[in-house]
Amino acid sequence: MSAPRDTATQYISHADLVVLLQQVFQRHGTSPEVAQVLAENCAGAERDGAHSHGVFRIPGYVSTLASGWVDGRAVPVVEDVAPGFVRVDAANGFAQPALAAARELLLEKVRSAGIAVLAIRNSHHFAALWPDVEPFAYEGLVALSVVNSMTCVVPHGAERPLFGTNPIAFAAPRAGADPIVFDLATSAMAHGDVQIAARKGEHLPAGGGVDREGRPTCDPKAILDGGALLPFGGHKGSALSMMVELLAAALTGGNFSFEFDWSQHPGAKTPWTGQLIIVIDPARSAGRDFAERSQSLVTQMQGVGLQRLPGDRRHRQRADSLVNGIPLSSDELRQLRELAGH
Amino acid sequence: MSAPRDTATQYISHADLVVLLQQVFQRHGTSPEVAQVLAENCAGAERDGAHSHGVFRIPGYVSTLASGWVDGRAVPVVEDVAPGFVRVDAANGFAQPALAAARELLLEKVRSAGIAVLAIRNSHHFAALWPDVEPFAYEGLVALSVVNSMTCVVPHGAERPLFGTNPIAFAAPRAGADPIVFDLATSAMAHGDVQIAARKGEHLPAGGGVDREGRPTCDPKAILDGGALLPFGGHKGSALSMMVELLAAALTGGNFSFEFDWSQHPGAKTPWTGQLIIVIDPARSAGRDFAERSQSLVTQMQGVGLQRLPGDRRHRQRADSLVNGIPLSSDELRQLRELAGH
């Protein structure tokens, strides 16, 4: 690019960012319905300061749509298979519209059966995972989700990569406060964070990855250029990553992280796998109200010196963004407007 | 003890060890039904080489029963609360008889609803967690369980202990082979392993624990003597440990790891908390047979150089024990026979 970089910060309201991103998605090949879901997801991540899954992802979405790898107009097919089991064929579309299409049926089942599972297959997930579970907590439910991705993590004790970054996300309601929410890659680092470090020219903490020869490295470019990530926490994180493959792929009918081949689709970035969401209604529990109990756990955690809960930073940034607008650099905003055809 | 230690190895059949342990449990205050369940659990762990949860635990069971802390004659109360939700009040007894009492109802619900959850409360769990999930995998089901324990783990970013070792166990069927099973403490080390290291006078790997002043230590005795464990994998393991507190205690109506007080019961060793088990029927999944799919994942894991799967060592030791008997030292066997009143 010939223009000098303009890193001055501008502020855009959440509603305006959603509209802008909707325009980007629709202009690059999604249906209005899919554009709506993805725009809200992506703007929400940016609003919450989750930059690795915010507007940073837009060029990847655009190049993937251009490559013909994903169907931006896919209409998910929801199947009601049992009193606690919903399946969705995402029809080679994105996972978030599949979840949106199945959400009401899933909620009905959770309320009547006490627990229900949503098995999404044939789906592309290119976003953070916490936005998929957090809304359930605001409805008083407990939710757990896993999604597998693309081969980039070496199983503990193995020599070459096989697993994806395979995150686990969890959300639970809390009385009188924002829910407890976490979203953790079972890799030592999230892929988006490696990409951001590479772009910024930063080094990574030790123990996160290997280069193309399998040697430990702290250079994000060496990890991205034929290298691989390692699981977090040694054999334990590796076992959890394996569990994510089994739940998100084998149990849904989706692809394992190593099973898809996008080599004929240059520009494709979105893993074509599966996703599992388990939702439980704590109103069926014995004893005191769940949200009161989770709040009492938080009080104790603070009592032993914990300064910050999982999800706290996002909730604080969210509150700030809703008052002051979402900060973006002038360059980012200009690029988004260009992509939207302004 | 005045007698010299006799560490010569003797071999006892699994069936004989079960009978011997039944006698121990019954003689020390359990009902025949509870003795049966605990003896099979404990003998199974020893058979599989899981020494930290095998006969090593018997003195702890015995002192706990003697202290009046647990009710060895408790009759669990099973409640059918929804098409996918079973609750059990373990009535201040052990968790394993509560699971056994609810098992048939849970299986019925899994088969009809596709997923079901068992919420056990008012229960004591002093055993390994994998024996609770593995049998479901032999029935073609996928099972996940969590149990909280007793304050001994410092949450990441906090100063003092709050969480238990809070394990997560998972089991999934595999075509033509033993199931995939793992059982991992969300602490850097399992409490039983710290006790065994202390007894043997061994040092622990770095990063596992702190002494009573909060300083990092590799001395198991310093951890047991007013010190504490750390979570595995930093903030991620800590988040999972918090999730276990929420699922195993808040969602069941059981105690958090910090809520019970056994100070009036010297000799008490069994955490009085709760346990959650989620079981899913993969026959409801789309696509190819789950067990075939999990076997194909294993094949790929071996293809990238993995030598040993989670659960492999136990399954190999089990096969060996069933042929050659379970190795115990003469001392261990003599002590068990004394406890059984022989």
C-alpha cells in the first residue's frame, strides 16, 4: 500500500459497526441473514476488546468467501432427533447461523429435559467461542461448547501436528452480576494471537510452539510458516484437545481438524469441522439457586486474592465501548468502508 | 511398627482382592451393598496399576469411617426430575453407591433423550474418577464427569488455596479396542501422588505447589504441611477447576471444596461435596458410527508419532493383572488381612 499508515483512533458505535460489517459480508457473498449473524458476532468481539476475533478477522472472511470454500448463503437444516438432542447440518455454511437457527428448539428442550445438546456439523467456525455460550448464561442456563479447527497442534508425545486449537468455552449465570464466562484454546496459544504477534513482529512466550523442523520456537512467523503449536499444560491439555476432536467432530458427524482439504481454494481460512454445545438448566438442581451459589464462589475467589475473573476484562471493555464507542484505527475503519463499498 | 518391612511381592487375584476389601469395608462400618461397590472400585484401581487410588486408600477409608464423618450405611435417594436429569442425594454416603443406584435410570434417559445428566450431592468421593465413566464407553456411550474435592489448590492469580484438585474424566468407545479414557486432576498434581511422593521421600517436578508461606516448593511434605497445589496449565487449568466447582457443587446442590468442616472428625479424609456426570448417546449423531470415527482419530494420532493413548497403560496393566494376579507387597497384604479381621 502506498498510503502511509494512519493509526489515529476513531470511535464507532456498536450499532454502526454492526451495520458496516453487515454491508461487508453481504457485498462479499453472504445472504442478509448470515450477514446479520456474523456482523453481530464480529462487532461484539471488537466491542469487548477481543481483537483477535474482531474486525481483524474480516479479511479472512472475505478471502474465504471469494475462494468458494464456504457457502455464505447456506440455509442450515435443523433436525429434532430426541428430547435432548438437536442436530444441525450447516450445509457448508458458518456455524453461528446454524446455532441461531437451532436456538429456540434447543432452549425448549433444555427447559423440558433439564439438559440438551446441539450437534452442528458441516460448519465453518472462524470466531471466538464465548459469544456462543454467553447468551445462555444471561437466560439463567449453564452452557459448555467445543469446536475443532484445523491441524496446527502437535499432540503431547507426538512428533507432528494433528489437532486444531480446539477451544472449550463455558458460561454460567451469576446473581446480580455479569455471568462467569471463559473461552480457552487447548493449544498453548490461540491461532489469532499468533497471527497478531507475527503482524506486530513480537516474540511469543516459551513453550508455545515449534518450527517446521519440530524445534521449540518463540517466533510467531516460524510457527505460521510450516511450524505448529503445542497443547497447553502438556499431556492434560492434549487429552482435552483430543476430547474436543471427539465431541465436535465424531459426535456431530463433522470433519476432524485433519480431514478437510482446502488446497483448491486459495484464500480459504475457515476450518470446515463441527461444533458441540451442551446446555443445562440449573433450575433442576437441588439446593439453593445456582446463580446465588456461583456468586458465593466468586466472593470466595476474591477473598483468597483473585483480582480478575474470567470474562471480567471483556465485560468491562463492553461497558466502556457502549458508552464511548468502539476504538478502531483510521486505517481499519477505512479498509472496512472500502470493503463495504462506500 | 516393630516388624521389619516386608516388600516381597505377592500376587492376589482380582476376585480375591474384591472379597478381601469387602470384608475390610464391612468390618469398618459399611453396609454390604456399599462394601461391594467400594471394594470393586478400589480393587479395580489396584488391578489397573492406578496405585494412588488403589489399596493405598484403604487406611483413609477406614479412619474416615471410624471418625463418623461419612455414613457407610447410607442409602442413596434417587430423584427423577426431568427426561434428561437425574438427581441423587447420597445421604452423606459415598458417591459410587449413589451412581450405582441411579445408573439404570440414567441409562434409560440417555437412550431416550440422547443426553442425560446425573447430579450427585451430599456425597464423598475418595477414588479415581475414570471408573465412573469407563463403563459407559463399554456400552457405546460418551461420558464426562467432574467432582470437586477439598481446598488445596490456589486459583491462578490468587494468594491462598480455595479449589480442590477437581478432576475431569472422559470416556468414549472405540471400535475393536478398549475405550479412550482419561482422568485428569485440574491441579498440577493429584493429591494421591503428592502423598505417595511424601511417603517415598521423593521430590516433585517444579511448578506443582507452594509451601505454607506461598513459596514455590518441590517438597511434597511442605505441600501437605500447610502448603497448597497449583492448577495445571496456569489460568486455563484454573478456569477449568472453577468450572468443576460450579458443575459438581453449585449444579448438584453439593458443597464447594471450601464449604465443609471436618475438624470435629479427626481421621476424616473424604471430601464431602458433589459430582456431575453427563452421558451422551452417539447413536443420535449424524454420519458414520462414532466408535469407528474415534478409532480413525486414534489411527491418525499414532500416525503422527503418538506412542501411548490416555488409558492405554491402565488397560495393559489390567490385562496383565487378570492373567498374573495383582501384585501387592507382603506388608500391604498383611495389613489388609488384619483390617479384614483374618
